[in-house]
Amino acid sequence: MVNIAIVGAGVSGLSCAWYLERLLPNAHIDLIEASDRVGGVIQTHTESPFLAELGADNIATLAPDGLKLIEAMGIRNEFVSPNPKYRFAQVVQAGRVYPIPNGFSLMQPTQMAAILMSPILSLSGRLRILGEYFVKARNINEDESVESFAVRRLGRECFDRLVEPIVGGIFTARSETLSMQATMAQFVEMEKNHGGLIRAAFAKRKSEQRSDTMARKATGARYDQFMAPKLGMSWWMNTIRAQLKSQLHLNTRVDNLAYTQNGKLKIATANTALSDKEYDHVCVATPGWVASKLIDGVNSDASALLDRIPYVSSAVAILAIRKSEIRPESMCFGIVIPKVENRDTLAISLSSEKYAERCPADTVLARVFMGGAVRPELMDQSDETLLAIAIKESQSLLGVTSPPMWQRLIRWNCAMPQYLIGHCDAVQDIRKDLESTKNLSIIGNAFDGVGIPQCIRLARTTAEKIANSFALSVLLLACLARSLYFSG
Ligand SMILES: Cc1cc2nc3c(=O)[nH]c(=O)nc-3n(C[C@H](O)[C@H](O)[C@H](O)COP(=O)(O)OP(=O)(O)OC[C@H]3O[C@@H](n4cnc5c(N)ncnc54)[C@H](O)[C@@H]3O)c2cc1C
């Protein structure tokens, strides 16, 4: 019998347990969670007639690991695609909202005519974007910031007005310190392989020999590449939990880890049944800064490196608004707000327009994002002040006149890692340091991506490594027994 502990029951811990159970059916797994529920920053609040996502509200399907897990769980039919009606995003310009030009996806212009017609940028700003075609590729391999890459290739105006709000919003980060290699590696590759973003778009179109209409119509994020559970993200997390045999221990905080004399691991927690146990393997699936504290006693170097990955806090206000009050031109999936606009909010997502049946047909559920690395000082404000800011923004940007019919505020404290320039090297250093630490793995959003599919991928590959390590031990033991038998 192999004893394994997984610390943290967010999507990383849950999916690691799910895969481990299938790879090591005889293992005993304790899934240990500090809070009173599973899901971590994935949390759906259901209060009839509203279904409100307080944290993540969907997953990308292009990075396939989320979809693969869903299919393996046999629940693909419970997921839906975004509503086609308002499948586009807008950006704020001088206090008003304008559509992001067609085909401008994250930071790649793919439709030149749409860029030329866009009222968001000055004529020189638009021509500068088209001039990206002639910008020489950088020939050094060093990481750079998203700001540096975007200004270099697309110009300052395009960065300030489009790239900063779109990319900064996704990562709740400051683009001047956000690592290109860790967050937008696909565009670094485009520059390397094709000489630039527009050249890469032309090459793709040519190779496909057909126009990819979805790609050309998408703005901001590629909404055709997302999906969400009909019944909300917590339903998915609870379904993973329901499919597990692992023993789940809620309301159980782990304080640190220590080795026993025989190289097994013990966990310090108030639950003595668990703290008395010796584990063959412990997988830490918490935010990086928590993992850093937990492993301090077993690998202080890796702990110190992990602690250098900063996490920021944010708040989401959810407002139920009368649909009839929203200006028709403001209806879309989401509005991103450039830092240069000097407003108190980062973005507004009209979540009920993205996915059906989240509220009554005459109502819209808007999610207003605040804080992050761009406006950390706002997190010192009271809930009432943050809700008042969100309501004011809904009046100004959506045209709403009445107070919301329902409202709720959630804070996500130190939940979002910041992948600073050099993040990939830092992660490599942490992994190298951890190589010498036996029977311990660390997963979660501090490493290879903040998105749910990336967290699931790391959880799956780690589960495979853990299972392989036990398979190898069993093989070695069998060989040893065989040689003892023959020599004896
Ligand atoms: C507001 C917001 C919106 C987002 N939207 C999206 C989105 O739409 N799509 C997307 O793909 N990604 C999104 N993300 C990112 C994504 O949701 C997260 O990166 C991912 O869910 C992290 O999962 P995790 O399991 O690694 O960590 P967490 O969800 O942080 O889970 C860690 C768990 O560990 C537990 N824990 C902590 N300390 C201890 C301890 N000492 N002992 C025991 N347990 C402990 C915590 O209680 C928690 O349950 C969003 C993130 C935020 C904050």
C-alpha cells in the first residue's frame, strides 16, 4: 500500500488525485484542504435565479488538457460553448466603449482592413500597426516584457490602447514586468519563425488554404475556443470530487512538511490522524507562496526561490442589471479598460451574455474586476467602496441608471501569480533544486501557466511521474528479491 498526501483541493489538487487514482489504483490518497470546500479560486455562487461565477468562469480548449480531463470523466455533454450573439469584446477609449478591431487576437493583427477602419487608434497608430510587417525580428533569445515586445513590434499606441488592457487583464498584471516567454510564447515563436506577427498571420492563412472565419471575426480573446459547464464551474469541481475514492479532509490546514528518518514525509496539521502518518509521497497543490512556507524545512533553497514569485490580490463585483438599461452598443462579452484611461476598474465581463441560463432573460449579470498588479491600492478599500466603484462604472460604461437588483463582492487574496521577466528560468531553477528532494512534488499555478488547462496539465504529468517512481521501486524490489532468491 502506497500512502500519498495531496495538499490543496483546487483544480490542481483535484485533478492530480483523479489521475493518480487511475494510475495507482491501490494507493491510499489523502486530499487535504484548508477551506470548507473544493475548487480553490473556482467558485460558483448559486442564489436563485442567479448563477454567478465568483472566480474563473470558463476554460480554453486550445490548450487541450482541460478538455481531455472532461472527456475522460465522461461529462463533455455538460459543457457549452459561448453564445454566438455577442461573441466580441470592446475597449474603453476616452470614456466610451468601442469594438476591438476584428481579428485582433491578444496582440496579433490578422485583418488589416479592420485595423485601418478602427476608431480606437489615431491614423499614425493604425499605420504603425501595419508597419509591424517591416519591423526586424529580434535576434537575441533573452526574455523581455510584454510591453517591450508589443511596443517594439506594434508601437506605443497599440500597446497602450489594445495590448495592455487585453493581456494585462487576463493576467491581472503590469505589462512592463510581465514575461513574454512565460505568458505569450506563441508570439515570440511567430517572430522567430516568421519574422513578425503579421507575417505569421499571412503564413497561417496561406497554409490553411481557406479563411478561418472564426479566427478572423474574433476580437480580444478567441471566444470560440472556450467552454463552461452548464451548471457552473463548481459543479465541475464537485463532480471531480464525486468521482474520487481519495479521502478528502476539509477544514484541515497543513503547516509544514518534515522528513522521517527513513526518508518518508510527515505533515504538520491539527488533525492528528494525518500528522501521525508517514507518506511515501506528498504533492503540494497550493499557491506558490504557501508551498514555499510548507517546504521551508525540507528544501530551503527551493522555498526561497518559490517565495520570489509574487502573487497579487483582486476583487470581483457581480451586479445583476436590467438588460433594458444597457446601451445596445455596450452589449458584448467583455469590456477591457486600458491603464491610460485612469479608471478604477480593469475590465467588465457580461457573463450572462457569454453563457446561457445564468439569470432571467431580462437581466444581465456583469462581473467587474478590480485591483490586481495595476491597482493594488484598491484592495485596501472596504467592500462597500468597491461595490460603489463597480456600480459607478456600470453606469458610466454600460449606461445603467438604476441600482443593481442583486450584488455581491468577492476578494481573491494573493491568488494570481505574476510571471515576471525571467519566470521560465526561475521555474527551471526551482525544479532543479527540487530534484534532490525525494518523494515531494509541487504543482499549481505558480509554474507553467495560470489557466485551468495548464494547471491540469502539470497535475497530470506530475501524477504520471509519481506513478512511474513507484512502478520503478516495485521493479527494483522484484529484481532484488529475484537475485536474493537465486543467490540464496
Ligand atoms: C478572479 C479569477 C478569474 C480567473 N478566471 C479564469 C478563467 O476564466 N479561466 C482560467 O482558465 N483560469 C482563470 N483563472 C485562473 C485559474 O482559476 C487558477 O490559476 C487556478 O484555478 C488555480 O488552481 P490551483 O488549484 O492551482 O490553486 P487554487 O485554486 O488556489 O487552490 C489551492 C487550494 O489549496 C488550499 N490551501 C492553501 N493553503 C493550504 C494549506 N496550508 N493546507 C491545505 N490547503 C491549502 C486552498 O484553500 C485552495 O483550495 C482565474 C483566476 C482568478 C483569481
